[in-house]
Amino acid sequence: VAEKAQYKESIKKLLKEKNAVLIAHYYTDPEIQALAEETGGCVADSLEMARFGNQHEADTLIIAGVKFMGETAKVLTPEKTVVMPTLEATCSLDLGCPIEQFDAFCNEHPDRTVVVYANTSTAVKARADWIVTSSCALEIVEHLEEQGEKILWGPDRHLGNYIQKQTGADMLMWQGACIVHDEFKTKALVDMKALHADAAVLVHPESPAEIIDLADAVGSTSQLIKAAQELPNKKFIVATDRGIFYKMQQLCPEKEFFEAPTAGEGATCRSCAHCPWMAMNGLQAIEEALVNPKGKEVFVDMNLRKGALRSTNRMLEFSA
Ligand code: CIZ
Ligand code: SF4
């Protein structure tokens, strides 16, 4: 505990000295989210993180999250120094969508508008016509469907299937998945619901369809946090990364939150409702990134940047 307090003090001092700001995702550990809030940074979903970094006057952005979030920040503000606690923090959606294969898939379907989830590399974003995050995906696909466009969607198949069902759009899917949300189990959730009959079930749409079918509210992290505040229930079963409990508990101290059941427990559990890459964002790693950014700074290819900026700005302008 004493050690943690020292790290926090040191980070606060360094943020000021370097005119840096800490931007954390809802899935990072509670102490990181608390520190971001205390120091005038932000805790947000990937869309709001991108906006906040884009508008902030700091010279250096410390992005506590996963690689694609750092890359998005660099694409939007190339003049800033963008640093991450570790560049090893990636995402199974990003890993599962390599540009060579994705480009070939797009080339086979030239008649389709390419819509990709923000959880992708700069190269994949540059290949796309549109970027979406889970908080604006529905509206953007609805808009494209109204224009009569056929869509090629990547990489998350669960989110894609959910949006397809909601909008009726013609969508061809890349078959990626998030290792955290893919683990939620239907039967165990049905049992848990029976045990807490008065609980509302909150589900992130990166989860399998059978889990989404059991939900009282489906949405992005920020939308689920809103649902926790607005629904009258006193108890909630939550199917997304448990990092989100920090914000839910803070905003609804009188309510109770339970993790939705995952496949494995203990040793067999790969991700158990907490993203292993988000978990790499520790206090020590943040301090190190501030002291010596070497090896932790995010760079993007300037040619790819142009394309990624075009598709990312389309999203930001649409959802402004
Ligand atoms: O699962 C993720 O990585 C999410 C929800 C990202 C985001 O859009 O905030
Ligand atoms: Fe990627 Fe899933 Fe981790 Fe989000 S929670 S960063 S989608 S692996």
C-alpha cells in the first residue's frame, strides 16, 4: 500500500512536470481509473478517450488501455507525444484481423462499404471506409443501410451479428472475437438470473448472441454505465470486463453489481471477465512511461495515418 501511494505521488508530480495527461479506459484497474480522475485526465470508452485526447492541450498523452487506443490518439494528434504504460497491451480483435488477410477479403467484395470496429490496427483503419465503436455502431450502420449500402464488417462477429439483427442491414462478417466477452456462458447466466430474480442483466454486444438474448440492456461501456444509473433495479448482473464496476459503483453506491459467469474458473480461466491486456496497465508501468518514454512511445506510419484519419474523422463527425 505504501508503495502504491509512492507511485501515485510520483505520477502526479511527473504529469505536471511533463505537461502530460492520463487517459484511462473503463476496463483498466480501479486505481488507474481513480488516478486519471484525480489528476484531471479522464476515464472513458474508446470513443470518448479519442475525443478527450484530441481536444486536450497537454503535450503528452498517457494512454492506459490497449494498443489501438494509443494508435488512434497518435493518428488524431501526431504532433503530441503519445505514450503507453506498455506497448505489449494488445487486443484479440486487433490480433485476429491482420491487414494482409483483411485487405484480401475486402478486395473480394469491392461492392461493399468497409466498416471496422475501432479495435483494429492503423493499417486496417486505413483500409476501411468507416470506423465505429460500440457506442456509435448502431447509428452508423443504420445510416448506411438507409443509403442502401451493403456492408463488409470486421472484426467482431458478435457485435456484427447484433447490429445486423437490430438494423436488418446486409452485412458480411469477418470472424473475430473478444476473448473476454466470448467467455460468458449462457446456462450459468440463466442459473444466476434465477438466483437474483430482481437483478437486471447488462450486456456488452461483444458477447455471444445467447448472452445478449438474456439482457435487459445491451450497449457500449458508457451506455451500460448509464443503464445502471437509470434502471430502477437495485442489483445488476454485468457481462463485460469487471473494470467497469469501478465507475458503476462510484455512480450508484447503493446498488449491487455481480459479474456474469464465465467458462473457466481458477487455473483454466484465460480472461475471466478481465482483459489480460488491460491488466498490464499498472502504476509502476505508468511511472516508467513518464520517466523514460523510450520503447513506450506510439508511432504510426504517416502514409497509413492519412487513411486512418479519414475513416476515424468520419466517425467523430457523424457522432459529434
Ligand atoms: O472491449 C473493448 O475493448 C471496448 C468496449 C472498447 C471501447 O469501445 O471502449
Ligand atoms: Fe480487446 Fe476484448 Fe480486451 Fe477489449 S476486452 S481490449 S475487445 S480483448
